[in-house]
Amino acid sequence: MRVLIQRVTSASVDIEGERVASIGKGFLLLVGFTSGDTPEIADKMVQKVAKLRIFADENGKTNLALADIGGEVLSVSQFTLYADCSQGNRPSFVKAMKAEEANALYAYFFASLKALFPALQGGVFQTDMQVSLVNEGPFTVLLDSQELFK
């Protein structure tokens, strides 16, 4: 499982010209799954996201977590996080979890995250979305469960 976290001052998702989600200061999460990912891995990733301290404290040090600043979360599924570009110039997505399985696991991840952040917003699974953001910093972190939970 991969979660690309972007610290944002704002982010939104539009589908066919209609705004379906938007947040202020917080995290934009781009979430992807691969074979072997489980609800247990999703739970660990939810905890990692919730506890990640990448907001500045009063001394300018990245010591504060999302809850500490009252931040918001926008979560968007993104199978392309598992793009393999090692062979040629056209990405392969064979490492991405199949859509039906990924949809169920994403729904589980989303519900688990919503239990911690009730104002959580999201995109629409397997839909062409236009995602806009203002990346603060810029500050972007990639969490990969295969690296974090060996």
C-alpha cells in the first residue's frame, strides 16, 4: 500500500465540472494498493497518517500532527502510484491491485480514517477526477507499507 501525502493549504476534487470535495489546511492523500495488501496494513497506514508530524510548531520545527492543528483530510484513490516504468516509456500497472479488490480495501481505509477524522472528504473511486491543490512548503511524503512494515 502506498499513500502519497501532500501537506496543503487547500485541495479539491472536481468531477465533470462539479466540485465533489474540498478542504483547507491539512493533507491531500493519494492512496494506492497492490496485491497482498490487507485491512491490517490499511490500519497501520491510517495510524501512520494520523500520527505523522509534518506541521510546524511555534519554533518552526515539524513537530505537529494533523490533529494538533485541527487539519482536514482529502483522500483520493490512485492506482497509478503502482506504475512500473522500468520497461520502456509506457507505464505498466500490473502491480496495482485489481479494481474490485482495491475498491473494497479503499472503502475500509476510508472508513478507518473517517473514524479519526470525521470531516474526511474523498474523491470517487475509479472516476476521472480533476484534483487541485496548493502544496504548502512544498511538503510531500511517500509512505510505502512494504518499506515501513518489513
